Amino acid sequence: MVQVQPSVSEEKIALLKDRAKFVRTETVRLVDIAKTGHYASAFSCAEIFAVLYYDILNLREGEPDWPARDRLLLGKGHAAVGQYPLLADWGFLDKEVLDEYTRLGNPLGDHPDMTKVPGVDFSSGSLGHNLSVGLGMAIGAKYAPQPFDVYVLLGDGEQAEGQVWEAAMAASHHGVTNLIAIVDRNQYSLDGRTDDINALEPLADKWTAFGWEVHEVDGHDVIALTELLRSIKNGERTKPVVVIAHTIKGKGVSFMESEFGWHLGWLDEQDEADVMKELEGLA
Amino acid sequence: MTADLSTESAIGQRGGSWQLTQLLDQAAGFHVLSDTLAELTEQGHPIVVGTADLKYSNGLVLYAEKYPDRFIQFGISEQNMISAAAGLASTGLQPWVATFASFLALLCAEQMRTDTAYTNLPVRMVGHHTGVTLGFYGTSHHATEDLSITRSIANLTVLAPADPAQLRAMILASVDVQGPIYFRIGRGRDPQVYTRDDLSDFALGKAITHGQGRDLTIVATGSMVHPSLEAAKVLRSEGRSVGVIDMHTIKPFDSEAVAALAGNTGAVLTVEEHNVIGGLGAAVAEVLAETVNSPRLFRHGIPDEYAPVGPPTHLYAHYRLDAAGIAAVARERLG
């Protein structure tokens, strides 16, 4: 049961909305350097990133390797472009590094590399792996001097990977309660609607059947997201937990929301100016 | 007769109650694996051990009984196990995970590459029953491609012990290796090649030379070291000068030991329980191709085909990978 938590303060709401906007505007800026990138995939999880990094995760500024930190893994590694600016904001990496995103020798690629980017808790890019990795980390926490939680942000297209369900089975079998998966249910993968490609529904029932505690939430409502994730973080857990966050692919940019092809793309100068104007008006 | 071993020790059930436990009793290599890991755990090394529903086949049941809190049963989900091992390693642990080599190196090739090697984490992956040691279980259970796959993965150390004593020496020598390691081991019943004393100066990456061969040097790895040494004895008794190199480390490869053969041996014969493409023979060929005055090279192993079913010893005879077969191949090649 979700416990009633104190409501989220006005200042916090403003901060979370601002940071979600920051994820989107920085994504536009960085993808422009690379000349191609995952705009829409990062936009759908901008609020999830904001709430995790500015309310939920137990982190220490400037200490990306603090052993007791909560971990955040990206199953959907292609959203890293939205995560990097937040890592810089936390003082884990120099802000100037962002300016050379994806250029030869820069540590920041489309998919994150833990050996090069401080604050990236695990490398990603091959869908389906990181829930298993998170399971290992969560079990590893049992042997660590200080406990921590492991959050894994999964794509909804990623749910078609068999390894996700291997990890899901094992996590509930082993009673791993410090593993929290968040599914960015933005309805689309590269070739179209997920449910036209390889039907996921009833997704919540699947996770329930695999022995997980399941929650559903509007993934763009920072208040609802914060309240839910706080209740999970502070509540008593008896199972691994999954949050199905219902989101909109390309959220924040009208034409990206209505045209699915923006999973991967690039904006020319005029479009980019229009997009920035629209994003700036969001908050 | 019962197959439920969950409530009692699998080991010690003598008397023919269950065939697998009898087989395990004979598998000294697997006792060594569990015992050495238990020894390291006892010393305080941050070891955890996992398997994918094969704890009786690889003997890790022995470790599990001793350290149940450090043993993770993943069930039949090998890819999940390898990725989870990487996650475990990222928290400061040294996970040892084991399954059949055919599943580890082929099914989990990408998890090995992306999650353990790209990240350069200290994951220990034991691929057992490699080559054709699972004889009549068929191609799905044979691993004749694992060296080819693993040695092309950057950051990954690839080891193939010849016998239980060498497996123990390798485990001890590998404790401080930062990156991931793939151990290629047989069915745990390889005949003894070394005593512990023989291996007192064992070092990863440094091949072991058994005599100089003016006429022929056999370079063998893993399960093929013992029959190669036996074959060398026979050939010597026929008046030929034959040496054997035990190439226990496939990566990083001891190129110096191979290059040093130039001018010192008449020919080189590589012997491996692996497809002749991409494994030990290929590694030796790569070195000799760049060596001045390179000796003639002959590669011997499993041809580029799927092996028939049959008991392992019969397959070794079929492919001339037993001592008599290796000696015969050497005679043919030397003329």
C-alpha cells in the first residue's frame, strides 16, 4: 500500500520542473553537437530523471564513487544524453566535457560508459542487460558495509528482451527488496508502437505475476512521481518494486509528441530554435 | 532412489544411489575448484559463487554447503547470471560463476563482452565441460568455438588449465587480476600432469616448456597437454627430438615463447580440443607469421565441423586427439 506522505513543497516542485526542462534543453544542445541523437527517448523520462536526482537518490555532491550511494542504471542507455547534464550538475564531471559530447576522445557517447564517465553506475547500450546488473548490485549491497537501493530505468521496448524476465524471476525468487525498476512506458520503440511490434500488455499483470510489487503513475507529473517514489523509498518493502511510468515519447515538443519517428533524429537550425522556444515556455 | 539432493550432501552418497554424485566424486578438478574458492573465502577474499542449475555438475555444491550465504543459485538463466555477476563485481565483490562452456561462451558471449570485459570488472567465469567432453550429449553441449570467441574480447584473460593442480595454481595466481577471466576447463577428471610443487613458480601468461624439441615442438593447451606429453614420449622413443609447450594462458598470449621457437625447432604442431579455426593454432600462427625464419606450422584439433555423438574418449580417438592419435599426426607431418 502506498502510504500518505507529506505533500511535495512548492519550492521542490519548481526545482523538479526546472530540472526536467534542463534535461530537455541540454538534450537539444548536445544532440546538435552530435548531429543525431535520441531526443524523444530522453524527453519521455526527463521528469523521472529530475525526481530521482533531486529528490530520491541518496547521493553526495562531487563524490560519484561514494560506496553507500543509491545506484541508477539505465536499461535504456540511449537516454544517457539526458543524464549527462545532471551528472555535471552534481559535480561528478566537468561541465565543459558536455560541450564536446560524442566528439573524438570525449568520454560521453550516445550510450554511457562507466569506465569513462564519473557518476555512471554501469555501462549500457545493449537492451535487456541492466536489470540483471542491477540485481547483482542489489544482492551485492547485502555484503556492503552500508545498504543502498538500486534503481533501473527500463525502456518499454526493452521489455521484449528475454533477459529482463530472467532478472525479474530471479529478483523475486531471491527476495531482493532494494531493487526498484522504473519502466518508461512511452509506447514507442524505433519501428513504431510497442504494442504493434510485440505486444506488452497487460504489462502490469506480467510484473505482478513475476512476483513484483507494481505501481503505475503519470511519468510527467512530478508531484505524483515524487510522492510515489518517496513512499517506495521510505516504506517497508517485501518484494522488488516496479513503477510503470506512463509517459509521452518526445514530451515537451509538440511535433515530436505527434510523430513517432523522433526516437532518433536531428533538428536543423530553424526547428531547433522553435523547439527551444517551446521548451522554454514549458515551466 | 532419489534425485532430490537438496536436503543432504551430494558428496558422500556412495553406493550407486545416483550416478551423477558418483561422477562428481571422481571429478578431482571440481573438488579443486570448490576447495580453492573456499580457501580464498576463508582468507577473507570477497568471493561469491554462482551457477545456473549446475552445482552438481561443476561441484560447486561443495562450496555452497560450506558457504551457503555466499552461494547464489541463478537457475537456468545464464545471461542473467553473467550480467548479475558484473553488478556484483561493481560493488567490490569477486564473483565466480560457472556453467557449461557451450552456454557461457556462446549464449553469453555478449554479456561477457559488454558487461564484464568492456567494464573491466573482476568477474571470474568458469566454462566447464568444454570441447567435446560432453560427448554424446551432442553439439548443443559441445564448446569448440569458445577460445575463438573469448580471445577476441578485449580486457578478457583466457585460461585453460591442464589438470586440477594447474587449475588451483591459476585460481591463486588470478586473485589480484583486475579484469575479467574466462577459465576453460574440462569435465574435472583430467589426468594429472603436475604436482603442486611443479607449479610453485606458476605465472599467468608464461608458457611451461617440457623439454626442447629439435625436430618438433608440440604446443598444447588444457586437456590436450597430457596426451601431447604422452605422444612426445612415444616419438622420443622412436628417436625424434620432441618438446612440448603447455600454453595454459591463451590471453594474454605468450608470444615470446612461440617466437623463440624460430631456429630452434624443425616444426610446430598445435593441439587443441577446439575448432582448428580461431583457437590456439590460430594464435600460434599469428605469432609465427610475423616471425623471421619461422618453423613450419601444423594445426591439429577438431576440424571445422560438428562432432558426431559418442563417449568423449571415443571422440578423442576419432579425431586423433589422444596420445596415439597425436603421435600419428606428428609422424605424418614430419614424414
